[in-house]
Amino acid sequence: MNEGTAAHDRTDPATAVFVAHRNLLFTVAYEMLGSAADAEDVLQETWLRWTGVDLGAVRDRRAFLVRITTREALTRLRALRRRKESYTGPWLPEPLLTAPDVAEDVELADSVSMAMLLVLETLAPTERAVFVLREVFDLGYDEIAGAVGRTPAAVRQIAHRARNHVTARRPRGNTSPAEARDALEAFRLAVETGDVQRLLDVLAPDVVLLTDGGGVVPAALAPVVGADQVTRVLNRLTAASLRPMQINGQPALLIELTGKADSVLAVRIDDGLITGLYAVRNPEKLARIDLETAMRR
């Protein structure tokens, strides 16, 4: 082996550190943005900045990488909010096929669920960053302050405000993974058989259906509210195949028509009943639905 080959085989220290934390950084960016494509762009920017850092001067490399990722994600989040204002119909997060270990980490699975990501959408950008870093990744206030450009005292206040905001809007009742699977299976059978009463039994009276077509494919441009109205929409799916999947750490369904992916349907469950249905139909958001995404805290 010549010197050139030996040098090529040795992993660059900066690369090794980045690769070791890549899944964590992706998860931070995705939780802040709700978009895998944008999260990947943030990671690219993080990598470019990381390659210019003097590793010898970095005491905590994980925290430093999280700080870079958070700053890049905040910049992109503010731009995304402007884009969403002109989005056609409801905007929903990009669904991700997740590995089994994501579901096993209950806190992580809850934090990346479609229902929680929609709650996070109601936070201001800095509030969202602080909440994610504190409540999901358990970073200290000093570390978060460095990432969001605020004082530790200000970060404490923001964290308290964001926590109260999220608590008031997150699913009301604790639902175990087994209960969620059972409710979704009852829902699937009811839809596939056209059993209206069975469907009404699993839907909350005030259930809300959101459909995201992005202006590319047909979708309701406003929320569909109420069990009767939602049931009428779902009755159109009797010719579809509903395949169980693990999406964003939670049980969900892939809706297939003529053998092709048509939509991903995620649910929110409160006290055993489905209170939210989130149908992502925008083809751009389904581009990687067959690729398992690794996430970690």
C-alpha cells in the first residue's frame, strides 16, 4: 500500500465527527422544519461550515455541530414560513418512513409525530428551536442560548412560554403504541369495507381531516371537519389499498391506487378516538417514502 492509498483510507477527523452525529443533526433540522429535503440542505450547509472549524479549539463537538445546525435551520425556517403563506391548501410535514428504533424511543417518536410537528408549526421560529433543543434533546440553557443568539435568562422564559403553548395543544390523552395500532387497524378495516358505523365508532365527533396536495394533485383546500363529513370523504377510498407503515415513529397508512403510492395517512389519537387525519398527497413529499430514515436524539 503506498502513502496515497494509506492517506485515502484514513478518515478525516472532521468527517468522522460529522458522520457520527449526522442522524442527530438531521433530526434536529427536521423537527424544526418538518421537511426532509430542507433538513438535508441544512446538513449540507452545516458540513460546509464545519469543515472550516479548528477542531482543536472545539471543546464539545456535538454541541458545536448542533449549534451550527440550529442556526442554519432557523434561517431556513423563516424563509419557509414565507413560502407556506402562498402554499395551495393545508401544508403538512413531509412524512418519513422510520426505523423500528424510533418508535421504541417514546419521547422521540412523540416529538417527530405528524400531530406534534403541526403543533410546533404554531410556534414562532425561535420558540420552536428552543422547545426542540430543550424538551427533545435536553440541551442546557447556556448551549441553547449560543444556538439561538439569546441570553440564558431569555431562553428560560422562551422555553417556559413554548412549553405551555405546546402542552395546551398536544394530544390530550396518553395512547400506547398498541392502542394506536388497534385504533388504526379498526379504521383501516372500516374504510376498506365501507362500514360507515364502524368508521364512526373510531372517529371523534369533531375529527378534522387535512389533505395536502400542494396544488399538484387534487385535495381539499380547507379542513374537513366532523365525523359525518370526514366519513363521506373516506368512503371514496373503498377501491384503494391501505398498507400499514411506521411513519414518523407512529402507526400510519400508505394509500395505494392501482399499485402506486397515492397518499400517506397519519392520525392523531386522543382518548382512544381519532381526532386528526393528515393525508399527504403532494408527490414531492412522497418522493422518499420507501426509504427508511434514521433518526436519533
